[in-house]
Amino acid sequence: MRQKRHRGLVASGTFVSDIYDAPHWDGSGGLIPYADVDWDTLLPLEDRLPVEDLKRDVPGMAWDRLQGSGVVVSATAEGDLEASWAAHLGQTPYRSPEEPRGTFPEGALTQIEVNRYERDLRARALCIARYGTECVACGISFEKQYGPIGKGFIHVHHLKDLSTCGPGYQVDPIKDLRPVCPNCHSMLHTARPAISVRALKAHLKRNAGP
């Protein structure tokens, strides 16, 4: 649950540890309680489930007065919360940050074709869980490059040419998807079918400076 500005639900997962004490994140030297979580869904801020919707769908919780350390969801609110979150995920597929929004004059831009598998939250999460958030083509890590604001930022690219996928095709996030940075994602889609990740890596190696 994101607090303060732009409040709302942005993630869900399963606890995989007991609560334990560890040094405070602010470097003050004090200890605070932590717990490890296996995340199954991480939403961009703009795709959060807003507090206003939570107040409407799950009235049994004081969404305006949640404690920062966490609260227990009441038994009466649990079902409503799960239903609201599931419905929200169905309405909010992952949007790659390069996708334009709004309306534009014809011919004003070129848009990468991003298929629904690349936008699916579950497929994306499984891909990242296996390969991490470093670009498999150029190796950039946005967290290393930009610090906390880059944590978790990456696109996912579909390796299989869409024209060869039949109507009943089911994506395999491990075999079919790879994490790539926005620049490499754009370069992969400069040809149809898309350039292979291996070919792009070789191109980058050939064009690397001394």
C-alpha cells in the first residue's frame, strides 16, 4: 500500500519469512521490523488501485488512516479486497513506458508493437524472476545506473515472431520473454521480424568503442 501522495495498492505477494529486526533503512543505526515478501504483482504508480476505489469496494477498512507498519485485514474485508484487486488487475495490463498516451496527428510518431504477453503482469513477473532486471542485450541495470528510482524498471521482449503464433498459443515466460532496456527494445523492433537478441548483442560488441 503506497502512502502519502498517490496513495493506493501497487503490489501483492506472499510472506516468505517471519518478522525480523534489521538496521533502519535511513542509516540511523536503529533497528526496525522487516519481513521478506515474494512479489507476484508490481504495478507502475499510474496503474495503482487508488484509495478512492478501495474505500468504495472495501468499506470495512480505514484506508485513510492506515499505519505505516501495516495492518491486519479484517475477515469481513478480506474477500472484498481480493475481489477488488483481481478486478483491477484485469482492467490494468502492464503498459510499457514508451507507449504514448492521448491523441496524436497521423504520422506524428512511430510506436513499437508490444503484444499482450509483454504487457501481462504475471508473464512479466515470471520473466523477471528468472532473468532479473538487467538488459540481456546491453547489460544495463537501471537500479545501478539511477539508484532507487530505477529499481525494477525494465521492459520485456517477446522472442517469438508474432506472425508464427497461432490463436491458441500460450506464452512461456521463461522460453519466450527476455528483459531488455527501452533502447534495446526499440532497436530489436527496427526490423520485421524483430532482430534476435543474440544478433543485437553481437552488433553492440562490434560497435563498442576501444
